[in-house]
Amino acid sequence: MKKVFFALIFVGTLVNNATAADDLQRYKEECLSVIDKPQVEVTSSYGKLRYNYTKGKEYLRRETIKQYEENGRKVPDDFIPIGLTKVRDGFNFNMSVGQIEISHGYECVYPERIETHLGYYTPTIYILKDLEKDSCLYEVALKHEKTHMQIYIEALDYFLPELKKTADGLFETVGVKIVAPGQRADIVAKELNVAYLQVLQQKVERWRQEVEDEQVKLDSAEQYILENKLCEKFDKK
């Protein structure tokens, strides 16, 4: 008899949960019928590119090691970088949340405006200070690092419409949240904010990895060998 008793309680719980979910959906639909879609703004920036010709081998190697380690790679022991591009991206998200009363003491929190920004700040190209200006190695290093910067710019240009599309679709995907009697509206509003933010963060993180994968290709051993051979041929002339 005990088994039957617990089984009946379990089934009853499922029914109650289903009913509660139906009620919650009803309140969400009531909320959606009276609110407007949020305004969405997505912006970007490249940052102002800087050039630095004052750093020596020790600095460039140390900073190169940091970049490699961030991406799970190791710098060869005999590698001496003659150039380096340092770029940091900044992702910002802000959402204003509205609140209205609906029926039976329930309230609804919803997004009024969504703002997100993705861009670069203080992008800097470093060229080894010991390189003679206009020499072959100098020109190769400068071209190599400019290519890195161009990859960053093109990657941002390519990704921005995708980010805008995702941001525009957030309202349809995430929607609103209902505040039940006795719940704190500010806590529910924070949960709504986090739900919206997480979708965009995941999108940006995938993009960041794709960009770094492209940068790694440019820094392959084969590419460096090719560039060095170009200067060796030039110096023999």
C-alpha cells in the first residue's frame, strides 16, 4: 500500500506542476499582449591603432609567450619575435527592465532596451627596436603584424551582423519573466538580465575562438620560414 500511496503523490505532483506551468504561460501571454518589443542597439569600434618601435627582444618574447599560453600553445625555445600585435576586445551589455502589474497579484518584468557593444581598445603593433628601418626584416615584420590587425578588423566586420541578428532575436527566444505574489521583482529582473546576457556571451566567446584560430594560422612555423626565406633571397642580391 505504501508504494501505491507514494505513486499517487508523485502523479499528483506532476499534475500540479503542469498546471502551474500552464498558469505561468498564461500570465506571460497576458504580459506579452500589452508590452512593446525592446529597442535594440548594437555598436562596435576598432580602437585607434598605435605603433611602438621601442621594445627589445626580451619584451617581445615575453609578451608573445603570454599570448601563446592564453591559446594553449607553446613558443619554440629558439624563436625570437621581431614583431607583435596586441589587441584586446571589449564586450559590454546593458539592458533596462520594465515592470507591470498583471492579474491576480502577479507582475511581469520585461526588457525595454538592449544595448551591446563589441570592439577593440588600444590595438598596438610592436616592431623590434633593433631592426633597421626599411630593411627587409623590418618590412616583413610590419606587413606580418598589419595582416594580424586586418584579420581582427575583418573578423569584427563579419561578426557584427550576426551579433545584431542574435540581439534582435533575444526577445523571441528568452521572452519575459513572471513575478509571483511574494517574490522580489528585483531578483527576478536580475535573472532575466542574466538570461539575455548569457546568450550573447556564448555567441561572442565562439567568435573570439574563431578569430584566434585564424591568427594562429598566420603564426605557423611554415609562414615564418617562408618570410625568412624572402629576406634571405633579398640579402643575397
